[in-house]
Amino acid sequence: MSVTTSEAISTMATEERKPMIECRDVHKYYADYHALRGIDLTIREGEFSRFWGRRAAARRRFCAP
């Protein structure tokens, strides 16, 4: 029986999976408006993520310069 890469990743403990994207203490301001307040995010190998929130601008700007 053969095990695919995605099956092998899904059975690994979260701590064992390599972080592919890591962001720490992200803040974003628009003039006096503090849109993002200290956001931390780690997406590990084999994981998928999406952003939820009240303001679309904050979600779009999380990864923008």
C-alpha cells in the first residue's frame, strides 16, 4: 500500500509540520484608524486558511505592503 504526500502530512502532528507562512504582531493603520491590531498567523504545511472580519479593507491589506 502506498501513502501519498498529502496523506502523510495530514497524519502528522501540528507541531511536526513546517510553517510555510508566519506573521507576528502585524499592525495596519489608515490615518488614525487602527485596522489590524497585533495579528499573529501561522499556516503550516498542508493547511488552508481564510480571513474573516467586519471590514474587507483590513482583510485585503493583511498581506499588502
